[in-house]
Amino acid sequence: MLNDIFSRWDRPLVIATFLAVVLGILMIYSAGFDPVEQINKGFYKKQIVWFIIGIVFMVVMSVINYRHLGDYALQIYGIILFIVLLTTIFARPIRGTSAWINFGFFSIQPSEFMKLSVVILLAKYLELRERDIRNFRELIIPALIVMVPVLIILKQPDFGTAAIFIPVMFTMLFVGGADISHLVATILIAFIALFFPMLYTYWEWAGYKGSSIILQMFTHLDVLFTISAILLFIAISTFVAHFFWNQKVLRKIYIPATVISLGLMLSVVIHKWFKEYQKKRILVFLNPELDPHGSGYNIIQAKIAIGSGGFFGKGFLKGTQTQLGFLPEKTSDFIFPVISEELGFLGAMVAIALLGIILYRGIQIALSTRDKFAALLATGITAILFFHILINIGMTIGIMPVTGLPLCFFSYGGSNLFMSMIGIGILNNISMNRSYY
């Protein structure tokens, strides 16, 4: 029986995952090596233990019926959400973030598993509401499923983890059949909501002085709120008029008025909600030189490490940025510059190729299964991995803000590795059974 199960495994997916983790462990060993004392901090040993446990998780998720995840989706979501809430309230802060449950010899970050629980519940909801999802009101429940944990995680505060939920939700809604215009409108609201607080923070940071009316509108939140209220009144009035007279021109008024109004209103909330360092991180990725010794330091050092590796790299344990301690968080968030510096462009391409195989198999599994729930589940898991990879590598080369997201399978950390291995197990399960459902 076991031979039959293993013979149906998705070999490219599993082999690429194993090779990625092994390469990650080697890089963690190098990043944790002290060239002066000639000793290693031992992070790689913990990663090996977590990898072994992760394999057990992956095997278990590969053999159980994945349909059971949908049957208990709400219970899984509720339990993990409760644990995340308790962690946020009672956990001892680590580097200013209350995101970990400490068991003494190891710590768990429940918000990592919240990602999978959200994907499972969204997949089940979108399966059940497949025929009605094009109605805008059907997007309210998915938004609540996502925003409740996002708001709790932002209170920890962990902006990076919270941010990953949003693009994953949009990806699943798109695949689930939501109306494109509704998704575009929501993205525009989010853009407006982020644009004004970032612009205000930039001007404030750069010491910009001016007396124009537009500048005054940007710098006074009560003015933004007033404009938002006026636009919302116009939107409601024209919507009511459209309900009675059904004039197309009115639709062209209340839809953009609603989008702009909600965007401005959220911009006021975000400006008050976000911490200064979170807004500065977003700005610094546009121009690291704004704060070269603070928020921009990580990006500058990461770029130096990546660029100095050349084509073949400086060699294992020979990266100067890595070994001399210039590169921050080198075992976790900035593991990709370690790979690039020591193994060069060639090593970086090998790492990206392994991740590419995993993502490709995830997409193929989602496209080839006949089960709607399985397709959405595979889409969500692949989206989690994709956006982790995109944002992590993107922030190390300066095209994404520094958010503290690890590089799946490579970065040091048990919680993210467990979450990723569980995800691979589910994908493998769907691949094994895609012809049966």
C-alpha cells in the first residue's frame, strides 16, 4: 500500500522541495559561521530538525483525504484565529513583535498557519458560492475572512505577514470567478488608501515646505475626511437616483465616487494606524538613500552582497558581506543575498529554478484537477509561496519594501518551513487524486 502511495507522488514537486531545503540548510550553515572563532551558531541544526518534522507533516497531508480540510474549514480557521488573537494579547514581544508562542527550546508563529487556514476557508466558500460570486455582495464574506486576521496581525505588529493575505485573496477571487471590475475597483481603493499616507510621510521626512492648496489637502487629515464624506454623499445620492431612473450616466458617477471616497477614508485610517517605521519602510524601497544608516541599510547591504558575488560567487563560507557581519538577518529574511554572494549568479539561478519548479507544479495541479475546491486550494497555496518568493527576493534587490517575509524553504525558521511543507503535502495530495474527483 505504501509503495502504491509513494509511486503516485508528484516527484518533481517533492524533489524540488527537498533540494531547496537542503540548499537552504547549507546557506544557513554558512550564514551562521563565525570566521574569527571558527564556530557555528548552530541554526542549521535546528533547521534540520524542523525539516525532518516538516517531512512528517508533508507525508501526513499527502495521504489524508484533502476534502476533509473543506469539511472542517471553519473549525480550522476559528481555532487558529483564536490562537493568533491570544498570541497577540499575551505573547512576550520579540524584536518588538508579539507573534511567537515560546515553548522554551522552540517557538511557533501561529500567523504562519493562519495563511493556510484562510486559504482553506476561502476555497470552501468560493466552491459553495461559485454561481453567485460575480455579485459584488458575495465579496463581503471573503473580505471579512481575510481582514479579521489581518487586523489582528497588524496589532502584533507584523506588517509583512499581514500584507501577504491581500494578494492571495485577490488571486483566489480571480480564479474563483469574481467580476474583474469589482476586483479592479477594490485594488484602486487600496492604492488610493496607501498613496496619500506615503506621500505625506515622504514630504514630512524630506522636510518639504510649501503653501499650495493641494499640499494643505494632503497634510490635513480632516480635509481628506471631509472630501471623502462629500464624495460618499454624491455616490449614495446618484446610486439612489440610478435605482429609480436607471440612467447609465449615473452609474459612471457613483462608482468612481465610491471608489475615491472609500480610498480617501481608508487613507486617513492607515495614516493613524500604521507605525512610522512601517511607512518609512515602504518609502525606503523607492529610495534607500533616504535613510542609509537606518531603514535603507538592509537594502543597500543586500544589493552589495548580491552584486559582489559575480557569476560563480566567492565560494562557500567566503562571502565577505556575510562572514564579516555587514548583511543583517542573514539566516532568515536576507538568505538570498548569502546565496548570491557565495554561489554567485549561477547559484541564485539554481535556487530560483527550484522555486520555479515548485510554483509551476502548483499551477499545473490547480489547472489539471476536476475538483473546484482542490483547484482553489492549490491556487491559494501556490499564491502564498509565490508572493513570499516575489516579496522576499524583491526586497533584497530593491524592488519591494523590506517587510520581514522569509524565503520559503530557504530561510531559517520552523513555522514558515512547517507551513510550506504542509502546503506541499496538500499539493501533492491533490496531484495524487486529481483524476478521482
